Amino acid sequence: METLIQTIVECGALRKLPGVLAGHTGEILLVADDRTHGVAGEQVLAKLKAVGFTVRECVLRRETSLVPDENALAEITQKVGADTGLLIALGAGTITDLTRFVSSRAGKPFVAIPTAPSMDGYASPVAVLTLNGFKQTLPAAPPIAIVADPEIMATAPAIMIQAGFGDLLGKYTALADWKLDQLVNGEAFSDEIEAIVRTAIDKAVESFEGESAPLTRIRNLTEALIISGIAMLKWGDSRPASGAEHHLSHFWEMQDALQGAEGHLHGTKVGIATILVCRYYQQLFALSQAAVAERIAARQNEPEPVYRQRIAAVFGPLAPSVLHDLKDFYRDSEKRSARQRRLLDHWPTLQDWVGRNVAPPERIISLLNQAGAPTAIEFLEVTQEGLRTALENAKEVRLRYTVFRLAEDIGWQIG
């Protein structure tokens, strides 16, 4: 697979930064926050000034957590001048998304220098921002290069490293949902991309399970997250890396936004959600083909008024947006009947594939324990009632076929 983005992941990677920027002219705008600037800001400045670059800094200083909102965007935009040739994002997800959005709107390239292996979005062509108080995903542009030093990444808070590992484990169920979509709906699927992503995940997982040195773990985790991001960029959307586990995380994030709560890191939620989705797969695909046929025969469609009332009750002011995005696609009876016939015909094949490729939940718990990451739903302050609500409604956050939609087609709910 072409990398599409120049990628350097090695100790001492910053020494190669001037070479990455060779040929670029104009002033460089370095974007960071208090912590990330303290970790590597001076190193970056020294490397660039040593070869003659002029650098302007935009350090976003906050007393609380940095929010990727209108204020932060304005602060960075004000520092972009006519002579700005390139931006550098020195940070993790928030700094990178802010910088990618501003650079895209300004028509300037940017380089990502990650400071934490906390997520897979460094190569992303979209920016996740909080505008008007709500999280939104907006078109932007990927970086022209990612320069990652494991020694710098290793200084990140442990919870950020654990979040990155949780986000990575979520790719296992995301790949399963992608395959499910292919087998049930005939959707496009890339064996090449699936194999590359799975190999990168396995390599990172092996280093966390074994006796690998801490920097080796960080390097493998970082590489796997970047490869996952580039896979999404190559495929054209997040299908190779985001499925039901991400829908659960997004659902909780939407609920946090409605309640004005900050919530936990995205990858932390994805890790815990992956346990739940693996359990969902395990119990659903334990059904026999005959049992599936019986459930389909007995299944009744949710009445339209009940459906809309449920969406309004669960999503509140976000309900109109949810309904608009879904476009009633999964309420089409003819399409559902066609899916039911196909999944019933392919049930033995699906069972075989799931049995070979989806880990039991105990395996995910063990892996998260190896990383010191949380595994209990209670860590997210989600009650059992709240969990049931999430499992029933997370499928509504995106128009994408996952194991949750398959369960809906069958008329099955986890016990």
C-alpha cells in the first residue's frame, strides 16, 4: 500500500525534519499547547532555525483542557500571514485537528509532529471540532508528512497511551463489521488494506503482550495507528478502522455533549466498547441458522411514530441531524428483506469467519490489562440502564452497516 504521506517513526526523528521541509519557502507557523511545547517545542525550533527557517509560534494556553472550538481556531488563524508557507502541528489529536482545519482553509500545507500515540487521526483528511458546543467532523486536509519520535511519544501521560491502544484494538471489530457489510450487502472490501491494517495491529499487540522494551511498544503502537489512518485515507473513508465500537464511543460523546460533560478520551471509550462488541459478536453468532430464521420470521418493524419518538428522546436537540443523516435507509422494508435473505443464506460462512477473526471479549480485556487501560463500563460512569440505551441506539449515529444493524435485521438483542 502506498503511504500517500511521508512518514518517519524512529527515535531522533526530528533530526530529519529539515529534510522533510526542503523546498518549502515562507515562514513556518508552529502550533502547540503548553504541554506539547514544553515537551518538544524548543527541539523543533532549534532544528528549523539551524537551517535558516523563520518560525512564528502559536502556543494555545489554557487553564483547563484545550477545546478545539471557535476561539482556538481564531487564535491560530490570526497568526497565519501572507508570508506563512507551512504550518506544523506539535501535539496530539486536538492540536492536529485545529492545525489541519486552519491550514486547509488557508490553502497551506502542514506537517504533523505527534506527541502522543493516543489516536489514529494524524493522517486524517477531516477535522473533529467542537463548534456551537457540539462535536462536528468537517472536511480538511491530511498532513504532507508525519514525523514521530517514540522518545517524545513516551513522555505522554499514561492515559493517552492507553487510549491509543484502546483505539487500535477497536480496529479488530471495525474490520469484522467491514467484512460483514461485504458478505451481507456486497459492499466493496479490500483484502490488501484489511491485511495491512491487521498485520500492523498484531505487531503492536505482540509487543504489549511480550517482553518488548517500552520504546518498542510505543513505536509499534504509533506505526499501527498511523497505518490505520493512512488506510482510511487510501480507502476514502473510515470503513477500515471504525465500526460498532466507534459508534458506541460516538454515542457516549454525543450524550456527554448534551449534558455539558467533558467525558473520557475517545480511545479509552473505544477500548471498553470493543469488549462489548466482541461479546455482542460472540453471543449473536452462537445462534444456529434455524434460530436466525425463526427470529426473522417473528420480527416486527418498529412503527414510524415509535421510531421517531425514540430518536427524539435519546438524541434530544441532535435528533433532527440524526434523522437527516440516516435518511430512513434502514427502515426500508424491501431492503431489509433482501438483507435478511442474504444473511440467512450466508449464516454458516459468517459464523466461520467471525469464529476465526473476532476475538472473545476476554482476550480484549487481557490486552487492555497489559497496557494498564480500564476495561469496566463503570469507569465511563455509564450505568447498566445507560449501557442498554447505548447498545440499542448507537447504530443510529451513522449510516453504516455493523453487527448492530445485523442484529436489528434479525430482531435480536444482547441479553
